Amino acid sequence: MTFARTCLTLALGTIATLAQAHGDESHPMKMHTFDPSQVEERAFGREGDPAKVARTIQLDMSDAFRFTPSDLVIQRGQTVKFVIRNHGHQLHEMVRGTAQELKEHAALMQRFPGMEHSDPNMAHVKPGATGEIVWQFDKPGEYQFACLIPGHFEAGMVGKLVVE
């Protein structure tokens, strides 16, 4: 009986951890400090230096599964600070990338909804809270931003970002 109770306790602990792993209300956001030596080049730019922000964009998320504004135009080379406010009652996130990257990531999130991940191109924002992302857009093109929490992307929580 003790072995069965131990297994049950471990299983319940694992389930609770997985439920919190994606950043729900009880999962604290990790503090991120800009480190130029750790900056990774991506198809849509790279993490930006907060000391070099040229533009701030306010972005709202809601439980209607929409971003406001949903279409953004950025100048190539510009370092932008996104201030992302969650006006909803559930966790939302903003993740930037190419359409293909976001589609693949959304499918992965459907398969593994408890997956924990944190990158400089994303912000998980609790209900009523605000998050920030600083990004330098050094490559022209059309990209997207989306909420990849299971069901949100599929409900249309996607925006367009054009770098000119």
C-alpha cells in the first residue's frame, strides 16, 4: 500500500507541475537580463538592447483571442519595445516568428500543453498583467505574432508584422 501511495503522490505532483509549466497564474515569470553575448540571430531579427529602444508599441490581448493592434509595420533596423497588456481572465502570450515557425510551435503546444519554454521573442502574460519584449528587426519581410497556448492560435489569436 505504501508503494501505491508513493506512486500516486509522484504522479499527482508531476501532473501539477505540467499544468503550471507553460506559465499559468501560479507559475512565476523568470526575470530576463539582456546579455549581448547570448543574442541569437533569427529569421525575423534578434533580441534588442533595452538601452537602444527607438519605438514603443502598446499591444493588448483579450479573451476574444485577438491582439490590438493586429497589424504592425516596423522599420528595418529599428529596436522596438513591446508593452503587452493582458485584459483577459486567462493566460495569454505573444510569440513572434515566421508563419511556418509559429504553425509548427502551435502544433507542438497542442501535443505537449504543459511544455515550459521561454525565449526573448516571447512573453507569457497573466490576466491583468503586463509583459515586455525588446526586439531588433534587422531583416525585412512579413512575420507574425501569436498566442500559442493550445486553442488560442487555432481561434485566430494571430497578428501580422511587416518589416520594411
